Amino acid sequence: MKKPFLYILNLFILPFLTDTIAQNQPLRIWFDEPAVEWEECVPIGNGRLGAMPDGGVLKENIVLNDITLWSGGIQDADRPDAYKHLPEIQELILDGKNIEAQNMMEKYFSCSGMGSRYGNGAKYPYGTYQLLGNLEIIYNYGIDNSEIIPHDYRRELILDSALASTQFTVSNVRYSREYFASFNNDLIIIKISADQLQKINFTLSLSRPERYSINVVGNEIRMSGQLNNGTDGKGMKYLTRLFIKPVRGEITTSDSSITLSGADAATIYISSATDFYDPDFVKNTKSILEAAGEEPFESEKKIHIKNYQKLYKRASFSLGKQSKDYLPTDERLVSFISDKSDNGLPVLYYQYGRYLLISSTRPGILPPNLQGLWANSINTPWNGDYHLNINVQMNHFPLEVANLGMLNEPFFKLVNSIVANGEKTAKAYYDAEGWVAHVFTNVWGFTSPGEHYSWGSFNTGSAWLCQMLWSHYEFTQDTLYLRKLYPIIKGSAEFYLSSMVKEPTYGWMVTAPSNSPENAFILPEGDTLYVCEGPTIDNQIIRSLFSSVIQASNTLKIDDDFKQTVEKAITQLPPNRIGSDGRLMEWLRDYKEVNPHHRHVSHLWGLYPGNEISMKTPELANAAIATLNTRGDEGTGWSLAWKINFWARLHDGNKAFQLLGQLLRPVHNNKTISTEGGGTYGNLFCAHPPFQIDGNFGGTAGIAEMILQSHLEYIELLPALPNEWSDGSITGWRARRGVEVSAEWKNRKIQHITLTASVENSFKVLIPDYADSVEFKRDGSVKEVEIENDKILVIDLNKGETAELILK
């Protein structure tokens, strides 16, 4: 506990002394005590390997992760004859006999076997993402433990360099620990040192809750095992090697641990891999470890920072000078409840989202799962898998605007890997062409419906995957990528073209059976139901998919006959409709929902991430506002993040900022301080609760959407600027059509805009009403540009060319 004098100093003096200094410091998450909960540890990762040290003084636990470590295995979860029952199920739904349809679906229209085991799939074929293990370090300071009182304790993560550290003083000796997951030699490195000689003494060991063996050879601990595949027990294999490189000191070993005594310093190297994607994992872990041991620590750290910053430094964000960086991060969250002047916190949260993306995925591996890279249990919540009814998509919401588009490749690879199974599932359940996946998937290619009809029949998750992959093309205009993507989105379109049915009232083509994700409705007779035809989210996603296929066909000049089929089909999809209460209808019929405050707001997909509802469609925008007002401002972490994006698209910056404040409310022991629902843990992980990383990425995207939008074919800056963000700047953010955008604003007015084209194209910029003219700079020439009545400025740029706009 802080002493009263220091507490008063923090409250009244430090803000004035440190505000200017804080602006020049790197962004950081920091604490003045060790972590008590895993959600207080700082995460490090290099896209494949991750770690979370708790910074303990007497005993430290470091949770280790490998993005590929999964139990379970490949399985056939399709019901091969399910399609035979589909016509009757569809007929019942279209006749309004949803109860009878649900009864049939319970028997015939779910996955075979045990499915995901309702998120507890560790011992079953579906499997789960698991922690790799725990590195335990027991420290010896040469005095009785009861006399150890650490002073000046500091534990932090520097986002700018992807370095974590712990420092404290015991008996006048300053101890330091540095941790990073190397972006150079693909291992985790920990250095333990002190400011006096021969003061480093510790014993370390590796373990995990199950399925491991330990072997100690010289300075190396090896932990190996094989996970459960849910059938014969012979699942994924893994190997972790830990090597100590001391500066002086004596090493002794036991069967399961290594002890170092009297050293000046020591560097710990951890190399780990699985046989997923890597049949030579045993050999490779050894060669990586040997190479790392030859590199001096400072040199390895320098190369790591350089490689990491190639991604991190691509974009920046500032909101002026107001910052409470002098507060530990957990206390900073508490302060933000009552004082929203800390503009440094939204900046930190935005860049933290970028940091988490960079740290939890990389080309050639896997995209971030429900917990990104970081898990601390054998059965990660909801199996740590890839949910397709928003979660894996939300993980990629900020990818393009945050200038990290190269990290789309693992996402593309995952989707491409499930297409073949999705084709089999399409035949088994719908007797349809193309491919489909339902509510979740995993590294083993699961595409069958879920184990319960109430949520497992949602079948446009796969089309939503296509929409997110299409977004990468929108931002990059990369036609080589588009050629690889086209077969995937065409196959998805083929599925809906061959599986949709005509509903009898309007003659629209609809999905059946389906559901509005996880939400239930009430029939006039009072019955509660889930299964329906043509929920609004399905219509919006399929319309977006069909539009993408049409545009891709035109761009690539291929498949004209198929394009014409899609063009005809898109006109037969149900439009967005407004209900009798002024809200956007969630279902094809004007049902009442069981829970008006449900966490999903799926029927606003067309507002975000879609673009068919906007301020240019005022009736639909007003219906969206009515929908959000009825849903309310509470929700799980990811739900709050999604609502930030909704309100940003509706150009209500103050409302979006209010939701951001709720997303940032502190959570401790899975309970919020202020109210029920989601929030943020001390280490800035998003709390569903429990931890789900999609809320972090959704919040990052929401902040970006408040500053920069480009979904309406033109670039719009500050569309949803809250009152608190009157001054600020961005550099290196990306907009659609292939352009980087930098801008500066003061007193809520844009002063300067820079556009740098990554492809040759025409770019449209919406000029705000307060600007009478624009000074335009390109190739050293300067000219005044008159703005037309529609306030749109069109700029033609060659690849690599830059244009500067000064608004007057």
C-alpha cells in the first residue's frame, strides 16, 4: 500500500510534473507490484510463442504459449443423411411451424458426435487450444524470506519495443529481469541480473497440468509430450527446450530442475515447437536454441526490436498532452471511471490492440484465436477456438486501418484450409454446391453445425469470413491476392445460390434454417424460438458476398456467366426493413425478442462491418439508432466494442466515447467495479468476462472508426470525434482503395492531410464544411483547389506518390 505522502504526491503534484514528460516516453503498461491474477500479467509474443510473467519476487510463474498447441484432431462430424430431412424442415419453417422444425433439427440437423462439448472439448475430438506450460523460478536472496521486503518495485511492458521487465531492490541490491519473445531467433528470452556481483541465485523448472515429461541434460531442461486427440489419445506432439547461459556462478541439477548459484547474471532461452506444420520440430528446436546461444543478449535484443518495429512503427496516434501515465495501469483504469481527461489511455489502448495483433499472429502460422495467443489452462474458455458469428472476424476488424494488412495471411490460410471440409458439409446438410461453415471452427477444419440447433445452425459465418478477406482487397487493391481469393468467395456464393429457398409472402430468397446469432424470439402464441428463415444478418452478409463476387468478376474479367447469375440473385434478397416500433427488424417477420438487451446486435451487421446502412440512408440510420437505444449500453466486452463501431458509423462521437469508457471499466476477479457486464482487466486484456481478445481488437477498430472512415468510397476524417479529443494526429493509417492517410487536427478542425498511394488510383476526400478552400501540394507544386458543392475532392495519384492538403 502506498504511503499517505506518496499518495498525495501522486494526486496533486505528479500530474503537473510528468504530463509533458509522459508525452516523450514510450507507451507502456506498468504496475508497482507483482501480479496476483493471470489477467494482471503482461503478455509478450512473437506471433508464434508467447509468455506472461507475473513478476513475483520470491517465486515467479511465467505461463508459456505456442499458437499451434491444440488437443483434438481431424474428425468427420457431418451427418451424411441430414440433407434428406432438409426439405421438410424448410417447409415447416416457411409454414410458420417453427416449433416442429426445431424438433426435427434437434434430431437431424446438428453435428454428429460430441461437437465442441459446449466449449469443453479438451478430451474430445474437437479439442481445445491449451497452455504450453509453466516456467517456475524460485529466487534465493541469501537472507531469510521473512526479511525480504522489495522496494521501488516496477513491472512493465513497453509497447514501442515489445520488451517486458521487472525491477526491484532487496537489501540494497537492484534486481532486474528482462523478457521478450524474439522476432529474430523465434524463442523466448529472459535475462536476470543485478547491480552487484554474484547476487543471482535461483532454481527453475518446467511443468504443465498434464501430459508431459521432464528431462534435464546439462544446462538444458526438456519438456515433451503428446496431447489427447479424443480418440486414441495420440494427438499433437510438442517439445520445449530451456537453456541457461550464466555469467559466472555454479549450476547444479536434479531430475526436474536446474539451480544457479552465485552468478552475476543469467540468460534463459526457451525454444519450443509442435508437430503441427512442423514435422522436424525436434531438430528445429535444437538448432534455434544453438543459434541463439551464440548471439550476445544485447545484440539479440537490438535485432528483435528492429524487426518488431518494422510493423509497430507503421502507424502512430496522438491525442494531445493529457495523460496519466504516472499512474499504474490498473489504477489508471479506475481513475478513468470518473475522469475522462486522460487522452493517453485511448491512445495506449489503440496501440495495445496493434501490439496484440503483431504479437499473436504472423504469416505462415495461425490467426489469433479467442484469446489471441495467451492461455493459462488446459481447457481454454470456449476451447479458445475460432467462433464465426463475430469473434474471429472482430479479431481482424482493425487489421487494415491499423496498417497491419500483411497479417491477413494466416487468416486467409485458415479459411482456405476449411473449404474442402466445407464442401463436404454443404453436401451432407444441404445437398448444395460450394462450401459452408457454421458457428465455429478449429485448426482441424471443423465446419459442421454446432451441437444445438438454437445457435449451431447459423450458416453465414463462412460468408462473413469471405467479407473480412475481401476487406483486405479493398484496402490493398492487390489483384494477385484477389485471384487467390476469388475461388473462395465464389464457392461461398455457390452455396447460398444452391441452398436458399423462396419464402411465400414476398417471394424473396432466404436461408433456411438459420438463426440470428444466439438470440431468441417470441411467437404471437408466446412460444420462445431460435430457428427461422432469412434473419437480417444473413441477408446483409449474403448481399455483401454477392457484391464482392460481382466486383471481383469485373476486376479480373472472368466468370461473366456466373456473375450474371449472382446479379440476378442479389435482387431477390430481402431488403432491410423497419419494424412497427421504429427499429430495424432482426428477423424476416416482426417478432419480439426474448431479451431486448441481448449482447448480439447482429441485424446491424449492415451498419458495421457492412456498409449498406449509413448516414446516407437516414431512415435506416434512424432505425439503427432506435435499435441500439433499445438494446442498451451494457454488454460483454466484445459487445461493447462492437457498439463503439456502430455509434462511430452513426457519427455520434460522444456516444462512441461513452461506450469506450464502459469497455475500459476495471474488472477484477471477473467482476466489474461499477456494474455487470464486460470491461478491462488490469493488463488491458478485454473481459467478456472471462478474457476474450476480440474485445481488444474491436475496441481498437472502434477508436479508428471514430477518426477515419472510408467505407462509402471516400475518405472522411473525424466523422465521430468526441468532445474530449479536440486536438490530435494520426500517421500511417490506411483507407480503402490503397492509400495511407496522415492528418492533424486542432480545436476539432482538420489542419493538414497527407495521402500516400500504394497503388495508382483516384482517391476521394470529403472536405468538412468549415473549410472554404484547400491548398494542394504535390511534386513540389502548390495550388488552391476549389471545393465543389458535394464537398468531395478527387485526387489522382500514382503508386508511391504523395499529396498534401492544407485546409483553410
